[in-house]
Amino acid sequence: MSIITTDEQSVSLLYVEDEPDAQEMLSEIIRFKYPELKLFVANDGKAGLEMFKRHEPDIVITDINMPAFNGIEMAFEIKVLRSSTEIIALTAHTDTQYLMRAIEIGINNYILKPIDVVQIYKVIDKTLAIIRSDRTIARQNAEIRQLNTELTKKTEDLEQANANLESYDYSVAHDLRSPMVSISGYSQMLIKECAPQLDEEGKKCLVLINKEINRMNTFVGAMLKLAVHSRKHADKFKTDLSSIAVEISNNLQESEPHRKVTFCIKEGLIGYCDPNLIRIVLENLFGNAWKYSTTNENARIEFGTIHSEDDQVYFVRDNGSGFNNCDSEKIFTPFQRLQNGCNTEGFGIGLASARRIIVRHGGKIWAEGEEGKGATIYFTL
């Protein structure tokens, strides 16, 4: 028994042959043609099995007809130890009685003696290609599993971070409200009870303090509203969006009956969504359109759909003050106000809330506008 090695590589081969001349000839052929292989050589089946247990080669080439422990018996034991091992059997014409047993064991290839060098090259080349292909697939699968594991971990971390941030936003806004109410109460008490003792400048300062406190209360309320919308889960149902839009438009007209605004709401618009959350979205979109079209005597607000290749796209369009299209992303940022020449109140919470709700639905929301010519907000569900 001997070991013939070349530079250590990832593929190894065990050659088992009891005829010394045949063993030496084929060993030299393999070593010359495949110098990258690590080659192990054994003189009989028992020695071959022991060598396999120690080195676990990827390929086994074995003579079938050997005394005491033949190639079929060795191949069976090897397949039990590692079923993926590629086994090539060398057989004479007189060894056909072993054929059925060899098929049952799972021997991969057969080469008749006397050995044809071209044939042995073809079989080894094919076997090497199978092994390398399997290894490439296994490596890629391992990389995919690793990437999936890392992605899952990052997703979990991100979800936890978002949950912590939402909880923090809510806690900060909630905890700010109590001291602000107290400060507001004391300032009003000062205005009511101590105003006669103050000069005009002092009274003016108290009024300004109270005004800013009220503004801060409104700001805290907006923060709470945004935090609540961010935490709500979307329970989706088939929803009549047109009916919701009509209700919202009626409410807006009742709130300011002196305004003349034309509403164009397409009938029969249906969406698969959370009806309560999508009402908040439409209230914010219609409210924005109503607010930013106050200077237009012929104000018009439209609710409809367009169809894209990927999804149904809903839109709310107005012909109000509009905005510079370069600022289209800013309008969805909380507390971000655009300089569009329209003096309106608010903290920019409405569209930020709308975006978070649409994202909860797995949809998208975006805006297009032109200064002085109005704006259109698009969204999908």
C-alpha cells in the first residue's frame, strides 16, 4: 500500500487495484493528466476501505474482481459511509455477474478492461465536472443561507429599532404634554389675576408666552398623532374609497360654507386597505388640497385613478398654490414646511402620516407639483 501525492488540492481520488503492473500504469496516467488531484493507491479492497475511512476521497476507482474483499463489497461499504462518493468500476467482460449488484449499490461508471486511456479520461473529466458543479452549488447555497440569515437579523434589528423609535416618539410627546398644560394654566392665571399689576410690556410678554405655549401644545399633539399612526397595524378589507372621499369633501364644505370649491370624485373606486387608516390618508390629502387652494376663487379638487403596468394608482389633485417639483420629497418629511408663498398653519404632519400609513399597506406615495398651478399626490395600496 502506498500514497502518491501532488500539491494538495480540494479533490482527491482513491485507486484500488491488486495487479501491480496495472496499478502502476494507471497511477502514472492519472498523476500525469491530473496533477491537481491528491491520489491515494491501495492494493486490495480491505486496504482501500481503510484508506477511504482515513482520507474520505471524492472519487474511488476500483477493480471489481479482487480476492478476499472484492470491489463490489468495498463499494457497498463506502456508499454506506458516504453516499455522495463517485465510484468508477474497472471490470473485465467476465465480471458481468457483478453488474446488477453494482447498479443496486450506486456505482456511477464502468470501464471495461483492458483500459482505454481516452475512455478513462472522459469518465474522470465527467466525474470532476459533477463534483465541482455540486461544490459550486453547495457553496452558493451556503452563501445564500448566510445572506438570508444576515438579512433576517438586520430586518429584525431594524424592526426593533423602528419599534423603539416609535415608542420613544410617543413617550416624549406624551410626557411633554403634562408640563406644557401646567405652564399654560399658570400663564393664563397670571394674565387673569396679575394683569392689573403689569405694564403694557409685561402684559404683551404674557400674551406671547401663552401663544407660544399653545403653539407648543399643538406641536406635541402633532407628534402624538404621527406616533400613533406609525404604530397602527393595517387590517385590510375591500373598501369603497369614493364614499369616504365624498364624506370628507362634505365635511370640508360644511366647515367653511362660504368657500366655493368644486369636487370631482370618481365613482366606484375600490381599494383593498384598512378603511380607518385610509380615511386618515384621504382626510390629510383632501385637507391639504383644501388648505392650499384658498387663494383660488375657482378651486377644484379631484380624486381619481390611473392605471400603470404594475398597480392601480390613486391620486388627489388640486389647482392651488402648488410647490416646486424639486421639493417633492420634502413634503412628506415631518415638520418640514415649504416656502411656496402660501401662509398656512400646521407642522407638516399630515403628509408624513399619510406616507407612513401607505407604507404600512405595502404601497407607495409620491407628489408632483408646480408653483402657482397646483399639486397632485399619487399613492398605491
